[in-house]
Amino acid sequence: IQIRFKDVDKMGHVNNANHLTYVELARIRYFEDVIKADGKWSKDMGVILARTEIDYKSPIFLHDNVSVYSRCRKIGTKSLTTEFAIVREKEGKEELLAQGIAVIVYFDYHRSQTIPVPPEHINMIKRYEGI
């Protein structure tokens, strides 16, 4: 993740609201890599963020070398529970900065209702995650 100057607050560290943007970038990358979604979801179907939890462990600073890991923890009928970890590389080791979960719901935009996770997505996720 590239830390931008605008992400840093008066206290000299990344404002906590920006953590969710970093996690979102990792989640988008996960969908691109795992289910081959290229950001061009159908006009009828997509995913929405239903819930997120984050535990802050240590502040992020402007020049930190930060990465975000994301994986699918649980596949539900209409949702995925993902977990994430934000880490900083420091002296050749990774230091945990924040961690949490996000629940992603599959959604039909025309009918404004949740829909089942497509079986092909379930298969791709299981193959990728080794479950």
C-alpha cells in the first residue's frame, strides 16, 4: 500500500479511517485474483460491504512499508466473511498493525436484495484457499 501524505493526520500517523480504504484495496485485489473479477461486475449483480470490524494494534506512519493480507474465512449462503491483516515491514520482519474481518454480501441491484454466492465463485475460492 502506498501511504499518501493526505492519509496522515496532525498526530503524524495515518488516520484510522484510512485503514478501511487499504483493506478495500486488498479485498478488490482478492476478487480480481481469486474469482477473476476485473471490477466490471454485471449491471445486475455485485457485492456490498455489510459489516466490518477492525482491531488497531500500532500506528502507521507516512514512510512505512505497509502490506495488507486478505483471505476468505467463511463462505455463507449469500455472503463471504473475509479476514485481513495490515502489516509493516520492519528490520526484515512483519509487524502487525491492524487486523479484522469484513462480511461481503452478494447483491442484486435491480431487485435490491441479497442473492446466493454463485457456485463458480465458491469453487474458485475453495480452490484458492485450499478448503
